[in-house]
Amino acid sequence: MLKIFCPDFRFDSIASIPVEWLKKQQVERVILDVDNTLLPRDEVQLDADVLNWLELLRKNEIEIVLLSNNGGERLRKISEAAQIEAVSWAVKPMPWGFKRALKRFGRQQGKVLVIGDQLLTDVLGAKRMGFTVLWVRSLQGEGISNDKNYKANRKKCWCAG
């Protein structure tokens, strides 16, 4: 039961995920959470490191779709700045947003990796869809994925080394 809350991999931040590692894992498509994964909640400006990382993925032909439980003008601006399509009002952990994200990819084949910071939305939703999940430390240290819970939960339910 608890394994459904266990991510397959973990990194401190998205910018710390080596593209070579993604290629080794045969990742071809990434569904990427926005708030506190891509950038802090309520911010619109993406860090240069994040923009560079996103560009590296594109250069390595790894497709990306943003997936957020929020929407509106803020998500539109982030999507435009990142030059990545976004699925808004995803209602994670329900499957609908993940299914909508899959339809946004140019190719419909290839391994999908979901990257997010929340156990109860990103990890649970991705696992329910059968996707591989990479959990990152929340950029604002809020909720169930805050630094204290991140350290505690990775020890309790860790599925990967």
C-alpha cells in the first residue's frame, strides 16, 4: 500500500538531474510539475539554471510537458518563458491531467518520467498511472515534501537505492 507513495528516484532539484542519467534511464518524455518543482509557488521568473536544463533536454530530444493543479495567467507566462506546453487544472492525483499531458507529446511512444515534489499529488498520481517517478526537494519546503518530511519519508518508503 505505501509503495504507491514511493518515488523511484530522487534528486535535490530538477537542475541537478544529469541529462546523461535521463538518457541512461531511457527517458524520452518528461511530465514536469510546476509549483515548488520548476520554480517557487507564486513566482513567474525561471532561474537560468532551470532554463539551461530545459534546453539541454530539448537538445537531447527529450520531450517535456508541464503539469499543474493551477492555471491562469501565471502558468501561461511560465509556459511561454520555458517554451513548453502546459496542462492546467490537472486535479492531481487524479488521472485526467496526466492523460491530457500524454496527448501533448509529439510522439506517443517512449518512456515517461514524472518529476514532482509532492507525495500526495505528483508521486501518487504518477504511480496510479504506472509512470516512473522522480521526487525532488520542494523549493519552498511546504507540505508533505518539506525538508524534514523529505528526509524522513525517503528513509521509510524508499523503493530505489
